[in-house]
Amino acid sequence: MSAPLVIKLKQGDDLPVLTVVLRDGNKLPIDITGAAVKFLMKLENSTSLKIDSTGVTIDDSTGGQVTYPWSTGDLDTDGSYLAEFEITFGSGKILTCPSDEEIDVIIRRELG
């Protein structure tokens, strides 16, 4: 992820899925071969996680591309959220992406 990522969705939707390339501090894709990846999301200014999921699919391990398909309930509450991916490598070491900011997820209230 090279630029701040802002995702805008409607309350109750579950598409489109979230697909990103995880990048290091030099903006190069991270090789996540053999790693486990989690997706974390919380309401801005909250201390509780709304999402703490291991349901991330690794699409391209050497290119760092991952997909998180939204689950039922993930997008049921409108508001501004912060999100990130947590990589746990085979060595047990952990790296959070993006490392210099979060992903902004805006869930807009549905009309009907």
C-alpha cells in the first residue's frame, strides 16, 4: 500500500472485497510466503476491535497481495473506522501494514 488507502462502503454491504498489496517502508511488496495474515478494524477513537479476523486470503505470496472478504456483521454499523493487516512470519516475528498510517474505512448509513 503506497498511498493512504480510503475505502468507502454502504452499511450492510459486503462487496467489493478488500484487495491490497502489503508493502514495506520502501514501498516494495513484502514477501509473505509461509506467513499468516490477519485483518484488524476498529471504530475511530475506540479501543475495541470490530474485526479481528484470520479470514485473509493470500493471493500472491511473493508479491504481497492479500484479500479480505467482508463477513456478515463487518459493515453493519455506519461510522469512520481504522484498519490494518498484521503479518506473522514463520519465525514468529510480526509486522503491521501499513506501518506509517492506517487504512481509513468509511461506512455510510444506508438509506432504506
